[in-house]
Amino acid sequence: MADFGGDVEAFRADARAWIEENLPQSLKSGAGRRAAAMGGRSGDAGVWRQRVADKGWGAPTWPKAYGGAGLSRQEARALGEEMAKAGAFNPIGGLGIMSIGPTILELGTEAQKARHLPHIARGEYEWCQGYSEPGAGSDLASLQTRCEDKGDHWLVNGSKIWTSVANLADWCFCLVRTDPHAKKHEGISFVLIDMASQGIETRPIQLISGESPFCETFFTDVKVPKENLVGRLNGGWEIAKRLLQYERQNISAGFGTGGGAGGAAGDLSELAKKYQGAADGGMVADPDLRSRITRNKMDFQAFGLTLERIGAESRAGNGPSAATSIIKYAAATFAQERTELMVEAMGAQGLGWEGDGFSPDEITATHGWLRAKANSIEGGTSEVNLNVVSKRVLGLPDPK
Ligand SMILES: Cc1cc2nc3c(=O)[nH]c(=O)nc-3n(C[C@H](O)[C@H](O)[C@H](O)COP(=O)(O)OP(=O)(O)OC[C@H]3O[C@@H](n4cnc5c(N)ncnc54)[C@H](O)[C@@H]3O)c2cc1C
């Protein structure tokens, strides 16, 4: 792989040419893009996935020794921007890249890094997140799944809920209670569980859309090797929070480069003109819609700059901080506003779920709009993120 000696623009030009040459035409829009973005592994989606994995661009900033490309943050950002411009995206993604990978990279043992990171970087394993329980969502530290020390292994019993893709996952990173007598935050540990272990049952939860993106997950006398504990015993809460910072940063990052759900709209003004018509001077005809689109675009621009600032602070300090709650909150809000504007601009055509009367882009828009509703719940709700901002960023007193 060429070394650009820190010349980000030279890297950018090279990345652009590579994407142009390697991104299959069918993935540039519509259904092909959606299939690939959903983790498609066959056909053109599989080809793109393989090419990106071989390039190390699934985890662009990770060291090459762990399957990454060893890019600087600036190069990775340029790569994200070039991907977005070309209508491309990182096909590997998922929780491996977004959350557990960076956490293992920072806090795992050398053996855990060697065992897991290369597979994550190539998207070979699907990961799921065993955090939420029926009685522990926002109040996550109330979790009850037990993990007992049995000498040569851990024994896990309990259940999780809303575990995305648990039925398809190879591994689960899981929060478990290892000391039931300690204060609730101090009796939690963080373990990696092989989903092929005996005693794990997943039950997909069916949504009104007919899709089943998440599961109930049950653990009955599941044996977990001792070496799968990440960090120290009963030190899991700190690791859980760190992982959430990575997750919130990475969930949100796609919006800054236009690669997230909000970005799928392309240019909102052009979209509105296509469906609603243009006034003299080439503006969106409807003045109310035009002003709301303009406000969203300005907010989006400011958000991109805030992302850069927080990214720079993160690079200068010790990685992501509680400020990731600001961007998670803002990203969720903008994505919801942007997808709402998108379907509104399309009029009745923005309501197509399936069928011949709607183009693939229109169907993608409707799906994206509904999917964005979950942005303010997953990875910690907007209210919970505002609480984090109030306490940990602004230093305001607890209202209780
Ligand atoms: C698409 C999607 C995917 C998900 N994937 C996973 C996954 O893979 N693994 C996993 O472990 N979990 C997952 N979750 C679960 C998610 O983390 C929880 O739904 C979320 O943390 C909220 O918990 P809850 O649903 O129990 O709601 P609750 O905690 O019961 O909250 C209900 C409402 O009360 C508000 N509220 C609660 N406490 C406070 C407070 N202190 N101050 C102000 N308001 C408050 C909340 O903001 C919310 O509006 C997923 C959720 C979604 C939507």
C-alpha cells in the first residue's frame, strides 16, 4: 500500500481513483446500495466487501498488524468523504468496527487483540451487544445476568433483550453481574461470549415491518473461558462506558460525511426541486419547505464542524470522551429531521414501502425515515445522552 508521507490530499486523490475503479456500478444507488449497506455478502455487495477488506479499509485507522490500514485520522476522514461523494460506504462496519473492536484495541489483552481484531477488520464475524435487559435499559447498571467464578471457567445465567442480530452473531460482548453484593456499578464485569456455546438461545422479536432486527437472548449455564474477561473483574462498568463512547462517536460519524441515514438523501434541495418543482432562479418552489431544508443544511454543516472539533479534541486527549453524547444526540436529531424532510419533499412517492409504483430510491427513503426513529433510542436514548452532557460535559449538579 502506498505511503503518502502525511500528504492527505495525495491520499485523497488515490482513494478517489481506487473507489472509482473498484466500487461496482450496481451499488451506487437504490436497492443495490441498500442491500450492501445491510451487510450483503453475495453478488456485487460481496465483491465490494472483499475489496475493502483486502485494502484494510474496513478498519482504516487500526494498525496493519490487526487487519487495518494504519491510516491517520485525517486520511480516514478523507476516505469517508470520498466514499460518500462516490455514493460508496464502508461495507464492513457493524458493532465489530464501531464499538467492540476499538474497545479491545484500547483495553484488551494482547491475546484478545490477536484473536479478534483481524476477523473484525475483515468483517468475518458478526458481533452482538448484550447490554440491555428487561429491567435494565437506560438504568443499565441494574442488570441482573449472573456470572459466577467456577475455577477454570465463568458460568453465565440470565437474559438480555433488544440484542441486535443476536440470532446471526458469532460473538457477544456482554455485561454480567459478578458481585451481587457490591454497589450496582461496582459488581459488573465485561465478557466476550462465543454465541456457539451451549446454553444460548435467541428469539427474534418481530416488528410491525415484518423485520426482526433484534432478539431476546437467554443464557442458561453458559460456560465462558476465563481469558474472555476484558479488563479486571468487577471493572466492567468503566469498559461498558468506554465502549458506548466509541459506539456513540461512530454511530454519529457517518452523518458528518453524509454517509449515514441522513446522507442517503443526497442533496435535499435537488430532491425537493425534482418532486415539488423549482421557482424562478432555481430555488425550491415551496418557500416553507425551502427554509426548513436550508436550516437543516446549515445545522448539518455546523454539526460537521463540531464533529471535527470533537474529533480533534479526542485525538489530542485520550480518545473519545463524554462529548460523544453531544454528537450522538445531535446526529439522531438531524437524521430524523433530514429523513422527515426527504419523505415530505417526495410527497406521496415518499410513502412507498414496496411495490412497482415506487422507485428503489423512494423505497429506500421511506425505510430510512422509519429507521431513523430508532436513532434517538439505540446506543442510549436522547434523554440519557442529554443527562450525560449535563453532568459530564457541563458539570451541572444532579437534579435529584
Ligand atoms: C434499533 C435498536 C437497536 C438496539 N440494539 C441493542 C443491542 O444490540 N443491544 C442492547 O443491549 N440494547 C439494544 N437496544 C436497546 C437500547 O439500548 C435501549 O432501548 C435503550 O437503552 C433504552 O432502554 P429502554 O428501551 O429500556 O427504555 P427505558 O430505559 O425504559 O426508557 C424509556 C423512556 O424513559 C426515558 N428515561 C429513562 N431514564 C431516564 C432518565 N434518567 N432521565 C430522562 N429520561 C429517562 C428514556 O429516554 C425513554 O424515553 C437497541 C434499541 C434499538 C431501538
